[in-house]
Amino acid sequence: MAGAYGLDLNVLPEIWRRLKVPPSERDEIFESLLLMEGSALEFMHKKKAGQ
């Protein structure tokens, strides 16, 4: 009920498999996902608060 709270990271193994992401690239992609997630959540919470 509090709105968006984050990505479901449990799906990443399936995403890696379907997109054939090499294991050597996964750490960098994961870090980028977390950065984007944090920025998106911050934006959505500010927007919800009317800031």
C-alpha cells in the first residue's frame, strides 16, 4: 500500500538466461540496475510527496 518499493531481483537468473548475458557482465549490470532502481524510487517518492 506504500507504493513502489523496488525491483523483484528474484527474476534475474531467468533474465540472464533468456537474454544470454555472459556471467562476466552480470556484476556490472546488477550494479547499474540498483543505481537505476534507487534513482527511480527516489523520483517516485518525491513525486508522490508533491515535492
